[in-house]
Amino acid sequence: MILGMSLSTFTTLHVVISLIGIATGVVCLLAMVGSRLPTGVTATFLLTTVATSVTGFFFPNLKIGPPVIFGVVSLAVLIPVLLALYQYHLTGPWRWIYIAGAAFALYLNSVVGVVQAFQKLAFLKPLAPTQSEPPFLLAQTLVLVIIVGLTILALRRFRPAAA
């Protein structure tokens, strides 16, 4: 039992939170490319991204490894992102700190999403059983290229009138 839930239920909740974080993160990054700041979607992205990392620490038999490191790094990145948006209202350098940090948090969640997809989805698992095969590497490369490309565009275009 984790927080009063079976491991299966908790895992499902964690996955749903993660998927909401990824989906809303994509929407936020695309909005930044269009110089928009959708407040509700942004708050949902930040909340679910923090929740994804925090809930990840509740799994049993947690050892120091990539999942824990990703969770710690994500939370460390999200602190200045939250400050940039809610304390400093994206003024001065806080604008690019917010963009880069939010995009990096989205990237971290997306990397874990790809790893989990190749581990858990029956139609993907045979394509990359050791996660070193070309389909896995291609998927991770596409995630990186897309997020980096959109981040560069957002850094150039995102100029919110007021945060």
C-alpha cells in the first residue's frame, strides 16, 4: 500500500499524472512559441510535473539510479521555473530561465515516458528489448530534437505582455 492505494492503483495514478504533465507541457511549449502563456494549462503542467517527480519517490525498493536522479534534477529545475513565473513574473532573465527550465522539465518527463513506453507497451517492447536498439534511440533523438527546436523558437519569440 502506498498512500492508502494498492501498488497497481498508485502506479496508474503516477502514470496518469505523468501523461497529463507531458501533454500540458507540450501545449505550454507550443504556446510559448506563439508568445502566449495559457495560465491554466501552465499551472497544470507545473503542478503535474512536480507531482510526477514527488510520487516517483514513493515507489517501494527505490534505489539511487536514473529514476531518482531524474526526479531530483526535475525538482531542482522546477524551483527556478516556479520562481521565474510566480515570483518574478518572467521579467528580465527570468523569461529565458522559465522557458529553458520548463522545456528541460518537459524533456526529462518525455525521456522517462519513452523509456517506460518501450518497457511496458507490448508492441514497442520487441523493437528495443535492451533499449539500445535503433527504434529506441530514434525515439529518444526525436524527443530531444523536437524539444530543443521548440525551445529555441520559444526563446526567440516568447515575450509575454504580463505573466
